[in-house]
Amino acid sequence: GRVMMNHHSTSVYHDGHLYGYDNNTLRCVNLREGEVVEHWIARDDREQALEKGCLILAGKHLVGLTQRGTVFLAEADPHEFRFRGQREKILDGSKSDCWALPILVAGRLYLRDHQKVVCLDLRDASAEREASE
């Protein structure tokens, strides 16, 4: 049986699990069992499903870019979906054309659509978080 059918992007692997978009739904698959983790439900802080997009793995985190230009962060944890935040409309995405994988290099996140490239400097956010802890 089919457990994951990627559309525009590949899935990412972390600790025996595959995370990716099965058509329009972000899923977690236990590779040892070959089964979808049913209780793992990807929703944002408003309890909305995260729309179709693409993912990369950054350490133990999933960094996603939706087809409409929203970037999000979640933990790569098969026990439960742990949404950590998002920034909406980083890219235009009005035509559902954000399909390029995010790229993370030296603390900078690069995102692009058909019109532009955006760079988010995540190093400052890490320093601020460390200083407050």
C-alpha cells in the first residue's frame, strides 16, 4: 500500500521517520513499520492544516515553505506535531508558485519564488533566544 506520495518536493528523514507532503497533507511515516503515524497531525497555532509545500530538515527541526509563501518551523518529533511558529507571506505566492526548497546556510535561510529571493538571517534570533534563557 501507498503511504507517501510526494508531489513537488521530496520527504526528509530523521531518526527512522519520514516527514513530507502526501499530496496536500504533511505527514510522518514510521519507516520500520511502513505506516503513517496517525496521531501526528500537522497544524499551525490556529489549528489550521499547514498547506501544501516543501520541507528541509535543520537539526531536529522541520523548516517548511508553503505554496503560498509562508515559512514555518516545527520539531521533527514522531510522537506529536510540535509547531514552533511561522511567518506568513514571506513570498508572494499568490499563484501558488512557491516550490523551491528552502536553503539554510550558515544561519541564513534563503527562500525564492518566481519573482524574488529572500534571505532571513536566523543568527540574530538564535543569539536573542540564548540571551533570554
